[in-house]
Amino acid sequence: MKEARGKTAPRHRSKGTRAVTHRLKQLSTRAYPGRQVGRPDAADEQKKDVALDCGWGRLLFAPTFADDETLLAKMREEAPSSRDIAFYVRDPHVLLSRAPQEVFLDPSHTFRLNLSTYRAKARRMRGVTIRRLANEADAEGINRVYAACGMVQIRSDFFSSDRDNRPVTYFVAQDDATGEIVGTVTGIDHQRLFDDPERGASLWCLAVHPQARQPGIGERLVCKLAEHFQARGLSFVDLSVMHDNAQAIKLYEKLNFHRVSLFTMKRKNAINEKFFATPHQSYDALNSYARLIVDEATRRGVHVDITDAEGGFFRLSHGGRTVHCRESLSELTSGVAMSICDDKAIARRVVASAGIKVPEQIEVDGDRALLEAFLADHGKVVVKPARGEQGQGISVGVTTVEALDAAIAVARQVCDRVLVEACFEGEDLRLVIIDFALVAAAVRRPPRIVGDGRSRISALIEVQSRRRQAATGGESRIPIDAETERCLSEQGLDLNTVPEEGREITVRKAANLHMGGSIHDVTDTVHPDLVAAACRAARAIDIPVVGIDFMVRDPSQPDYVFIEANERPGLANHEPQPTAARFIDLLFPGTRATA
């Protein structure tokens, strides 16, 4: 048998050499769409000046344009609040030289997946269904995902408009338990769009909601699209990804995408400003809450001076007016208002005097009998430090004397004064009030994990915590501490338990975002009585920017109790609501956009 293989080896090498040579020619050719080895220039076979409207902007396929001037003229037609992308720009340095004040070379890499060698992934996605876009509700779900990921959203009339849908394919990932859209990807069939002789395709707008519970959604969306285009007989899928998006690049390389020397150009507009303008000094050290406001101010022409990036401090100046801020806390908030919010017991008394419903509360003062009687009367209590932020030291749903003692000890690590109050069953509602009007309302839910039948709870928490940190720029994480262990113990679980596949487990009861909680916008459905109560609370404290926290049965119902007021609410948590825009409106009303 060795001799037989030896005799046939030259033939196999010859065949392999020819195959490799062919693939190399194909890769070389595909680096310049519109050209093929041994074929005439395909430009005459293609549609001309192809600009595909995607709802968030247009994709301009550069090889279909006769020259740079024609492409630049089309780029200048970019609509307001849109992001057009010129793809496959063959000589970006030449195009840039023709309009250096108008366009810039996008700092992105292009990756390609060869569909002729692609093998479909057999792994099934559990708890999530990947399917085609089906209805208007799906379209709204896509926009919610885009907003949560800080992406330009699709305009409201796009899906209902009269247009050619054949070249575009939308896939969505739907959570089987909640029915919510948690991920999406868009694919463009170049053959159907402009008679591409290379029979190529491209992938755009891969996005997974940062609060999605299941891992692997992005990977499955990419695979689904690749399988879809492979079934159509297309040759490759290209995509553009920012050079510093290490997580996405790692995914694409895992799926056998490879780098190709293709380039993307964009116009210099407010949306793209961070890619071409000189960044503010120390901008990268700002957290997401400060950065959101700085970006909005910059777009409006407000001068920004970052005074302490790590602390989130910056000074805004416009028209002779200067305001110093720390994230959403500004000089417009008085020291008195801030001190009221800083002490939960004082804040409770102030808002109660304005007719706001508050829970019964006592302060831990050494009277053991009083504490035990309070717990017996209410059955379930909340223990929290009188002063503190970001959910530190808070224990929710304490039911036993032993747990009460432990919770008090934890709270005292944050503040010497500890409060115990009646536990109101329901959901945690944050209402952001700016200039004594509602700007955003959101339900905050405690961190949860989903069992996979293989992993221990501790490992599942670590995975979910990493996802929350990545989605929030390090602002949110799930601590594994005594409060986490107490919450699990009440459910008959511990950190070493391996939950069955699909089982959802709440690992902490407090819904604070910094402790791994998630946030869900309810601005359009919140009950007007809750809005009115939050605005009354803001006026009672006399604070122009505040986050009012209620516990509610349901945000669409009027029942509530006041929990606390936050003098520095995280505005970045409430996109797509215009929190930063309303904040700058308050500080510099002259910069407000006019209809």
C-alpha cells in the first residue's frame, strides 16, 4: 500500500497545486471586486452607482461608480442623522485627497469568509430562536437592540416604504422565554443588488443586546447568515469591523474569516466625529456616563474641558456661560439638595412631606426588641446603609433574625448608620426627571443566570458578569459575596449547584445596575400617576436632575412606594431616551435644536 501511494503521489500533488493556484488567484481577484482573471472588465455588466438605503444610512458600493467624483457627489447626498458607508474603495488615499475636509478613511478592517470551504455549525442555540424578520414588532425589536448597543437606529418609515427587498436579509434572535428580540444581523446579496460577477455578499449590523442572557447569540447569527448565503450559491461574505473591537475580531477569526485589503470611507459628520476629530484630552478615561454628556455637548458646539477624567468631572462653556459637572451632577444642583439625596432617611422625610408614599422605616440603634418586632410585623425587610451608592451594602428580602444580623453587619461596612424598612414586593422603577419633567423611565431587574445543565452556578455568574462588564464599559458586575450566597440559599442552591438547562435563577435580589442588574425601558407605558409623583418628589427636594426610585407592582399601574433619590443618575443607562440631550438643554437652552 505504501508503494501504491507512492505511485499516485505525483498526480495528487499536481492536482493539489492546481487547486491551490486557483484559490490564490480567486483570493487575489476578490481583493478587487469587479475584476476577474481571464475575464473582461465586469463593470459593463454591473448596475451603476449603487447606493442601498438601509434605514440608518446608505451603503455605497464603490466599484459600481465610474470615478471618484461621482462617488463623492453621492456621498454628499447623505441625509441628516444618517451614516452612509462607501465600501470597497479601491484607492482610498486618492479619494481622500480629493475631499480631505469632507471624508475620512474609516479605521476599520475588512474580513472575508470563503463560502466554498465553509462548513455549517451543527450546534443548536438553546433558549433562543434565530429566524427571518417577520413583522413590525421585529423591526421595533431591532431598533431596541441598536439603541442598547449605541448604534444609529433605522428610521420609523423604512420597513413600510416601497423598496426592493430582494438583496437584503434580516435575521433576528428571539428569546424563547420573553419573546424579546435580543440580537440581529443584516446581510446584503451583491448578486441580487448589482449583478456582482464575483457572486459576493456582505454582513452588516451584527448586534446583540447587552442584557441578553444566553451566550453565543452573535456567533449563531453569523453562522445562520453564512449558511443562508451558501445555500444561494454565493462565493464569500465580507464584513467591516472597527480595528479595536477585539471581541468581534476574535469571533470572526474563530469562524475562519480572514483579513483582506479592502477599505471603507465615510463623511465627516456629527455621528462619525469621534473617528476623525482630535479627541478631548483624557477622553478615553471617562466612564460611559460622563462620555455620553461630553459627546452631546461636543455635537452642539459646547466647549468641553475635562478636569478630572477618572472622577467624571468636566467643565462645559457656551455663550459666556460655564457649568462644572460630574457626570449628570452639575452646579445647578444645590448643596442642600445633594445632602438630602445623600441621606436616605432625610430624603424619605422630605418627600413624605410632599405627599409621596414611603415605606415604614426604622434606624438600627441597638434596640434588639424593636428590630425583632419590626421584622415580625412585616415578615420581610430591606436593610441598607443610610448613606451610600451603587447598591453597596443593601440586602433585600431579609426574613430571619440571623439574616437580619448579617445584613446589618454588611451595611455597616458602608455606613455606621443602618436603616431597616418594610419590603414592598414588586419591581424597581427608576424615573429620570430633568427640569422637573420625565425624560426616561425604566424597570431595573436583579441579575439572573440561565442554567445549561453542565456548569456550576459560580461559573455561570462569572460568564454573565463578564458580559455585563463588557456591555457597560466595566461599570456593571455581579459580585460573589455573602448577599449572593444568601439569595441562592433561600432557593435551596449554592455556588456549586449545577442547574438544569433552561432554569432561570435570580442570584441577587437588589436590582442595582452596578451589581449586575439589567434595565428595561418603560417610558412609553409608565403610569401617569407615577410620573406625577416622581416630579413632586423632585420639586420637594428642589433638584433639577434626579433619578427617583420607586418600588411598583407594575409600571403601568399607579401603586408605588418611594425608595430613594439619586442626585447623579446614570443617563447612559436609558438610551434611546434623549437623556443627554435634555441635560444639555437644561444647562444651555440656546443650543436646543429647533423643529
